[in-house]
Amino acid sequence: MTFLNTTFTFLVARPLVFMLLALLPFVLIAYWKRAFPTRLALLLLLLPVAISFLTIFVIGSIYVALVLDVILLVALLVDLQLIPRKKSFQVSREMAKVFSLGKPQNVELEITNSSNRNCRVEMIDDLPVEFDSDPPSFPLQLKTRSRKQCHARLTSSRRGLFHLAGIHVKVYSLLRLWRAYYFYPNRSVAHVYPDLKQISEFGLLARTNRLSLLGFRRTRKVGQDNEFERLRDYTRDDNQRHIDWRATARKRKLMVKDFQNNQNQSIIFLVDCGRMLTGISGKISMLDHAFNAMLLMSYVALKQGDSVGLLTFSNCVHRYTPPKTGTRHLNRLLHASFDQHPQYVESRYDEAFVYLNKHCRKRSLVILITNLIDQINANQVEKYLQNLTHRHLPMGVFLRDHDVYDPIDEYLELSVNDRNSNDPLVRQQLYEAAAASEIARWRHQSINMLTHSGVLMLDVFPEQLTSAIVNRYLEIKARHLL
């Protein structure tokens, strides 16, 4: 009895210690239940702590602090018992397996409350770091024995195969003093491919004759092909020599002949997956822009009856897809490219071109997509592209880096007075623009050298690559260069 009196006297004299010891069982119970106090609970705990400091000046305040401690502890205990258990909820996710890089995809999350209490929850999908969700979470008020569906839009910033492990649910107690964290395993697989929606947009606009909205231009044919394809109505841009007078007399309106393009020609993409395409343009890498352009041009070429192949490489040859015809071949190109990522290694152009010469004997349009950064890799690119001119039709596609060209544009936008000022920031802009101009001049000389040796060239920014490379392909077909 004497020990209890001594202990009680000790705790009364030290209310803060008393409160901490009283909270210890709650902490253990909360850890066992995976529940944690909210901000409201922590703010309420500060109230008796503040009153306990008043005991230094007001002797009677000790009883007020003890009463508040008891009331707060009872409220915490009761509210802790009112948290719904994990088995009270069922969570599921519905989503497509195929994603397009940088394009939002709809995902449906569903949660069911099978308990006898109304509760407030917050549902968060467990996503890889490469995914962004809009909205990122779903705060919900669930009624007893109810079900709610939530819709999100997921966007991936990287290609590849990703696993979504499950869904996190944050459950609040009745008085909002506690929150519990539950994890519900729900495995889903996401295959993130290069931009597929651009292909459907291209097909839609092609059917409605509005390809100019995507930056594609109509190319005038030089000469004509010999294979007859179909008859169609005459338009102002048609050559009058192609009018079919018999069909015109029969239909009683002008009809012209359409001729097929040369078909069964071969196109092979050599995509550099080394350090040259590790730069970022927009929200995706240069390599992602390269694969997006490659897929759309492959779709156009396969529709034209040509065969398309793909070779990816860095310090070694990663994967080779032989050229084949048919729109089904586009799926092979997708699977061959969706898990290829840029690597910080030096690219071996010699291995890539030796492999190409060994496995491709037919004359083809060989499109190398890379970048020119220094003289070492420029010499390699010039050497091997020039050696292809006797067997194939080589084409070099070099992606511009905004970090090089933007300083030049920013300095040129300055007024004459700003350029002549002695502002240190303006001088720094001048030095950066001068260095960038030197790199651009050297790059322009390398491209001119390749052009004079018979290599087709394309030097564009990554976001402009898709329309530029398709327009160049259509020009090559129209001029019968292949």
C-alpha cells in the first residue's frame, strides 16, 4: 500500500510522466492494429501538456490536467476500437495491359465496405515511380455495406514491363483521432509501348484527308508507276493525261486512273540505344521519340506494301527483327522495341553495320537514328554510312539537343541594347551562345559532308521527328530513289 501511495504521489507531482505512461498501452495497441494518431489527436494531446505546465504557477490546475488526461485517454481508446478491420474492405483494379508512352490510360478502382459502420477512407494505388496518376488519391465517404468505383488516368514516362503490386487504403476512425493503413495485394501487369495512339490518329486523319493537322504534307510524284490500282473521281490537282475517257463516258463524270507505288521495297531502322539518345526532350527521352517515329513510319510503309525491319544496338547488337510485310508485322516491331532503354555506354557502330551487312543482302533504305555530339562518334557515323552507298540507300537521322540550340535562340531574341550592355548575365548568355554556335557549325559541316557523299540526311528536334521522317519517306517513294 505504501508503494502505491508513493507511486501515485510521484505521478501526481509529474503529470507529464503520468500521461506518457498512460499512453504506452495505446501505442502498443495501435502498433498491433497498424493504426497511428492523426494531427487532431496530436493537437489534443498538447492541451493537457500545456495545462500541466500551469501547475508551476497554479496548484489546483493539476486536477484539471488529470481530468483532461483521463477524458482524452478514454476517447482515444474508444475511437481506436471503432476503426474498421482490414477484412471489412474488398479492393479491386480494372485496367488494360497495353499502355502508350506518355498517353493517359483509364483505370478503374473499386472498394467495397462490408462493415456495419460508415467510414472515411482514402484509396491510393501502388504505382511504380515511372507512373503518374490523375488524381493521385481518392478520399471517399463509404456508407455501411456500400460500394464505390473510382476512375483514374495513368500516364507512364518510360517504356517496358511494369508490375502493379496492390492498393493502399487509409481508414480513419469515427472521431478522426486514428488512421489505419491497409495494403491489399492486387497484381496487374502493364506493357508500356511506344506511342500507339498516334497510329490510330494517323489512320483516322488519312481517311478524312486531314493529315496536314499532324504536319504531314502531300508529295508530288516525279514520273509515275506502271501498275494500275483503281479509278476515282477527277480533282483539280490530277494530271489530265490520266483521265480514263471510257470510264468518264460510262459514269458521265471525269474519272482518272490511280497507279500503285512501287511495293515490296525494304526499309531497315538502325536505332542507337547508347549514350547519344539519353537526353530528355519534353517528358520523354530522345530514344522514345525515335521509337515513336519509327513505329508510325513503319505503319505507313507497311500500308504501302513495303517490308520493315529493326536493329537496336549500343555497345553490342541488342535485337534484330528481319524485314517483313503486312500490318501484323507492326506487333513484332512493338515487342522488339518496348523494353529497349537508353544506356550510358559508347555505341559500337562497327558491330551494328557488320551485323546488317551479314543479315541483309537486299537493297534497302537503311535509316540510322542517332545523334552527333563529338568528333569521335561523328567519324564513325560518316565512315559506315558512306560505305553503304554502293549497296543500300543510307539515311542519317540526327536528333538535335535543345540544350545546344536554345542558348542561340535566346541570345538572338535579345534587343541590340541588351546585347551591348555590360550585364554579367548577358555576357554569360553571349559565351553560351558562342559555344553552342560552334557546335552547331561543326555539326552542319558533318551533315554537309555526308550529303555530298550520297547519304540522305535529316536533322530535326526530337518532337518534330515523326512528321519529318514520314514526309522524307514519302518523298523517297515519290522520287523513286529506292
